[in-house]
Amino acid sequence: MEFLTEQRLLCAREALRGARQDATVRALAQACGCPHPGRFSRVYARRFGERPSETLRGVAS
């Protein structure tokens, strides 16, 4: 299960970094197999040290 979670997080990170300006975190996370936005955001932040919205805006790393 950890492997699957990691793969989904990596998919989401790549999608967030390359997203169009009108993209949403929710839509990109769901496209990568993460159907629960709140849980996704917590796990993402723990793994990458920034919120998904920050990655989407290009604020951090």
C-alpha cells in the first residue's frame, strides 16, 4: 500500500507542476487516484514539505 501511495503522490506532484493555470488540486489529485482531498493534502504535505496548492502555484521548491 505504501508503494501505491508513493506512486500516486509522485503522479500528483508531476501533474501539479505541469498544470495549466485553471487546474485545481482536487481534479489533479483525483486523476492520480487520490479521491479524498483532505487526506491527500495532509499526506502530500508530509511527504513533500509543502501543500499541493503551493506546488500548483510554483511557490515552493
